[in-house]
Amino acid sequence: MQLLEERIKKDGQVLGEDVLKVDNFLNHQVDPDLMAAMGEEFYRLFKDAHITKILTVESSGIAPAVLTGLAFHVPVVFARKHKSLTLQDNMYSATVYSYTKKVNNHISISKKFIDENDRVLVIDDFLANGQAVEGLLEIIEQANAQLEGVGIVIEKTFQKGRELLDARGIHVESLARIAAFENGEVVFVEDHQ
Ligand code: 5GP
């Protein structure tokens, strides 16, 4: 998505080897016009999938997920993160390992908000090693809901998340695909030699 790639070029900051900071428009300050355009784009990509619910993880997935929910006119549910795993009867839960922070987080969604009649689109801000998305997929399985696809704002193709999801035959669409960081600059897949 050209608008997003231009914004990443303008405002994204490469940190170290493999982290992109986008707190100017996505992860801290949020650009609602850009979120709305992304929501429309996800709608275009998944409109034939009869989506009934959007799922994401707090907190950075919420902005793009809500604007996607607006485009589909379906509810948006965000999984809550906890430090410790406290299993509760009324919640579906999964453990998510964060490679960036080197900690386990536990995520959960109330059984009230997802069930076997749901056809789910997962939305997240980044696809890196795929652990956050896999945690959501675990919850979708526990609920016996149907996964229709995964929509990602920024995919880092050099990390292993996409491979994991492709291996499971999941329909994944990313609005910006980063091939590499070279000398502190972002190189997108289509520009990559
Ligand atoms: P995963 O490794 O599970 O695919 O990514 C987990 C989460 O870490 C993402 O949902 C995102 O919130 C965060 N994350 C991963 N890579 C980056 C990055 O390069 N920049 C930012 N800002 N967040 C990232």
C-alpha cells in the first residue's frame, strides 16, 4: 500500500538490527486517516470472506483493527495481555513469547465475545516472528471459530512469522512488506534486488 510505504519512509525509524519504530502514526500517536485507509484496504482484500468479527491484541493492534471493523461493520475484540497466567473458566487464553522483550505474555479473550459461529479476521500492527498471531489462532481454535485470514500492517519478511503462517495454509495479507533494513533505511520487498 503506497500511502503506508511513503509514511514509513518519512516517519519510520530503524532501531538496531530488526526493529522499526513507528510511534509517529501507529504505535503511540495514531493517524486516523491512515488507519481508515488501511481499514478500507483490508476490506477490499477480505470482503468475500463473510467476516463476522475482527480480533487483535492490545494495544498497538487496536487502532488498525477498529478502523477495519468500521469498514466491515462488524465488532472488534482485542485480547488482553497479562503477566501471569491465571486460567479462568470464562476466558480463552494463550501464551505468547516476545522475542523483542524476551518474556512470556499471556493473552485472553472472554468467551462472551467469540464462538463457533464466528468467521474471524485477525489484524495486527506487525508480523515479526509470528508469536502474537499464533496466540490469537490458538484462541480461535479453542472457541471453534473459523479463521478466514490475517491482515498485517507491517510485515518484516526476514523474520519467521510469514513462513509459519504460510506453512499452515493461512491467507495472509500485509499492507507493507519489508525485505531488509540497510544502513538504517527500510527496503520494501518490491524494491529489493
Ligand atoms: P511477533 O514476533 O509475535 O510477530 O511480534 C510481536 C509483536 O511485537 C507485534 O505485534 C508488535 O507489536 C511487536 N513488534 C515486532 N516487531 C516490531 C517492530 O519492528 N516494531 C514495532 N514497533 N513493534 C514490533
